[in-house]
Amino acid sequence: MRWTLVGGLLLTFPVVSAAQVVNGTADWTYARSTTDAGEQSTANKSFTQNYTIGYRSIVWDPRFLAYTAELRFQKTGITFGGEKGRSSNVGYKLGAGLFQARPFPLSISASRNFGGESGNFPTATPVRGGLVLPPGAAMPQFKTRVSTLGVNWQLAAKGLPRTEVAYRKGSSAASVGDLTVEQRNSTLSASMAGATARTRNTLRLHRATFDNLAAQEFKQRETDLNYELVATLGRRTKGNVRAGYRRTYSLFDTPPQFTDIDRGASLPPSGGDFGQYYAAGGVSYQAGRALLTDLTTSFDRSNWDQGSASSLLLLSTTRYEPFGGLTLSATGTYGLRGQEVGGSQLTVLTRTVHGGAGYTLVLRPIQISLGTEWGTGWHGGTTSQSGRTDSWTGRASAGSTALRWVELSLGYERARSTDDLFAFGNFWMDRARASARSRAIGRVQLNASWERSTVERGIRDTFSRTEFVSRNGGAQIDLGRRRQLGLTLGDFRSRTAYGTDSNQFYGLSYEGYMSDAVRLSFSARREAVALRGIEQTGYYTMAQVEYRVRLFTFAAEYRYTNINLAVSTRADPYLFVGNQILIRISRRFGFAR
């Protein structure tokens, strides 16, 4: 009741604008819904109050310090079946910008939210799910907390390297009695870039962490430190140096990545700890407009839970353009490559040669691009083992605006790499794509796309195969007077050794203004999902009308959901039907001086 009285008092303030401003909103929402799940029916009612009060001002001069402060109050009561639940939250948000017009601005922001909710309240805080209560314990009152802190500083003074440092951390927690669960995350990014008449260098650092103290399997670390230098050594000569360190730690599975046969032998893990050191330096020479050659030396060392990989390579590339549109290239590699998997070590001397050609033809309104690369290599010299590597790629694409109303695009790529000794060097890919987009045909615009790809990686124990197909289409119809109708449909399918996943959908949406003050929107969607033993079919509809008059907003919303869920381990499907009506009233307020 007291929050309702506070909201009523806020309605008396007008809205104006000045250097010192107090503003905010008052919002009341009533919702009623019914759900039918099999033979069980439930009726829910809820009433939510939200109040926000904000203050914005300066100290001395806006170029010195500008700051903001905001208070938030929220309370929700819900009735479902014969039970009642409640939730209340109080929070604040602070922000300050110092020396924003100077070359060294500093920005700080912080927020904190405290709340409490009954044990039967359908919380929106996932971290609360980590609290495991003793069997038979009564549903208690939960306490929740969410906080964030962010800092950003820049230095852009003449004659000094451009520097930027950004830091953000956040946490959320839920507790009951002596039991507490907490989730934390942080991100640190820093960069320093400098340039002279002949050089440009950049140093970057990125570090991210994530911890869920309720379940240690949700834990991640990521660090990336790298340096790059580009220098002009002469009128036709340039040099570059790159070096860095990467480290990731994760208890989630991540898809493996494979590199080319002459670009190192790094394989990030599917989970666990992974570290990589790398460095490369090279010199390039531009002999006129048609000929470019470069020489690069690279070092790479990677370690992970299942093994390690390393490479020390010398790479030389030459590109030649005899005439417009045609590019010829040749690459040679010489060096050491090694791997350790399952306690078995292998180090070999690698020699590879690559050749390539590409041609682009532009004859308006048609553009065609063709390209191919092929290569071969040999392993041996440091061990009794020897082997061979072969690779080739081909690609073709075409685009056209020749047709009066439609723009077309087609593409096809195919690649293969085989390696007798290194499991990580075996790769096969086939990808085709097509898209079409119409120009406006009256007030109608159409679009469609299709893609199919197959990827195979590794051999024997490391072999994996993924097939992917995607089709999408849509239409946008301008009905005039700020009214628009949209249609979407499509499907995709992904197949791996673990099974097949698929999704099919189509939908309709409408948005328009009945008058300057009344806005109407509607959407309907049908979706069918199959995920390895689970099949779900659902219909989702939503209709909303919104009316604005001066500083008030009145809105009404209706949602209908119908879901049929079939699980291979259950004979009968799960049926769920939901209806929800929501009414919202909000009012802006404020004053200034």
C-alpha cells in the first residue's frame, strides 16, 4: 500500500529540462493467466509496482564532472492456485563522468539491488536454483543481491600512445539462513597504441572470468595478450611482428579448431586447460603494382590436457597480378612440426609448396569470382617416420542484379587436406549457398536464403563429421500510414555422430498505428524442434495495444501458448496450454531547476 501512495505523489510533478534534473517513472502492471498441463489446471494473478527516481547534475562545470543517481523500488505479489508469493526489491545506480571534454576522460558506474522473495515465488534469478535445501525443510524467505561495477579510462593526448582501460565486474547471490550461493564474473580490457611516421604498434590485453560457486563445473577463464608492430622499412618494403599468449580454462565442451598444414599445429581442447605461445615476424616487398612477395618466420607452442603441439616454420609467399582481375600466388614452407598425444611424441621436418589462382570478372550487372589453391608437402628427416600432406581448395561465387526486381547471389566452396602423420591436418569441407532479395515491388520486399555444408575433421579417434542445412525466407509488406506486415519461415538441420537436431518455423507479425496515440502489434509463430530424443511443437501468439496520452501510457497485452512435448523415454507427450492477459499503466514525471 505504501508504494501505491508513493506512486500517487509522483504523479503531481511536471516534466521539464535543465542542468539539474529529477525525473523518473511510476509503473503498475496487473496480469492474469491460466495454464493447462495435462489434467492439471492453474490460475495465476499478479500485481507489480515499479518506481524509479533519477537525479542528474554537474559539479562546477559539465566539462569537469557530470553525475547521475537513480533509486528503484519494485514489489510483486502473485497468487497461483491456493498459494501466495511475494517479491520486493530496492536498488540504486550511480554514474559519473570526469573530464569528459579532455584527452583523459574517466567514467565510473555502479549498481546494486537488494531483494527478498518467498520460497514459492517463481524467481527470475537463476542463481537461486543452486541452493539445495535439506529434505522436508519448509519453504523459507530468500534474500537476493545483484551488483555491478564498471570503470573506463582513456588517454588520447598528443605525443603519447593512445591508451584505454576498461574494467567491469558483476555478481549475484541468493541466501537463506547460513546457505549462500554466488555467481561472479569480471572483464578487463586494456590497449595501448602508438604511431610514428614509419611505425604503428599495438599492445592489447583481454581477460574474462566466470565463477558459479553453487556448481563448480560452471567455471571459465580466458586471457589473451598480444602485440603487433607494423613498420615501413623503405619505399617498397614493410615489416611486421606479432607475438602473444592465449590461455583458456573451461569445464564446458568447446568445438575443436584445426589449422592449415603449414600454419602451425594448434588444437584447442574440448574442455580443460589450454595455453598457447606464438610469435611471427616478416618482411614484405612490393615490386611495382603487380608483384608482392613476403618472407615470414613463425613459432607456435600449445599445451592442453590431452597433449601438446608445436611448430617452427619459415614461410615465403609471392603474389602476381599480370592483368586486372587475375591473381597468381605461390607459397613455400620449411620447418619443424611436432605433437604429443596419449604419451606418444612425434617431431618431423616439414616442407610444403602451394600454388593458387583467382579471377574476378565484373561486367555490370554481373560479377563472377573463381579461385583455387593446391599444395603438397613432405614429413621426415628427424625421425624414422615419414609422410605426405596434400591439400586443395576451390571456390566460385556469382552475383547479379540483371533481373529488374531481384538480386541473386550464389556460392560454392570445397576444400580437402590430408596428412599421413598428423591427425590434426586432416580436413574436408563442402559448402554451397544461395540467396535472393527483391527490390521493392510496390510495397512488398521478399528475401530468401539457402545453405548446405558438410565438414569432416581428424582421423580414427579424432574423426568428427557435421552436416548442416539451412533455409530461410520472408516478406515485408508496407501497408502505409506507419503500418507493416511481416512473414517469416524457414528450417535448419544439423547432424553429427551424436544425433540430428532440427528446427522448423513460420510466423506472422503486424505493427502499426491506428492513430498518433494508439499503437497495435500482433505476432504468431509455429515452431517444431527435434533434439536427439525430444520433439516439441509449439504455437506462440501475442497481441498488444498501447495508448499514450500526455505523460501516461496505457497498455494491454494478451499471450497464448500451446506446446506439445514428446520425450523418447515417456509414452505420453506433455501438453501445455497457457493464456495470459496483462494490463499496464505508467507515468513519467520530473522537475528541474
